[in-house]
Amino acid sequence: MGQVWAELRYGVSGQGVALCKSDNPYLLRVFKRCVLEKAGQLANESEAVDEVIHLHDNLELRRLREVLSLVVPDEEHD
């Protein structure tokens, strides 16, 4: 498996420059937790708004859980 890192970018709409990157396991776990919390929040909020958007948000949450569980371990190995 390849290496995993978090990258901080500055710019507009996904464009811009990389300011820094880190492969710190603690940072990766925090990033994973934050991303999953936000995806879960979006899925919960869309439930009352639109059935199709809610389905999409739930699929995205499931996808993120699967991918991040593979590349960012839950246990502390620091």
C-alpha cells in the first residue's frame, strides 16, 4: 500500500498551492474523525430535505468510512 498524508492547500475552489503536508499518524486520525463527522452531519441534515440528496450523502459517508478505515488506522501507533 502507498503512503498516506494530509495536505494543506491554499487557493480558490480546489485550485491553489500546497502549503505543507504531513504523514503524522495523530494528524491523520484527527483528519479522519473530522471528515467522518462532517459527512455524518451532512447525511443527517439532508434526510429532511431531499430523498435523492440524502441517499447520495449516505453513500458518500459509507464510501469515506470504508476508504479511510483502509488508509488511516484507528489505533494509536505513535
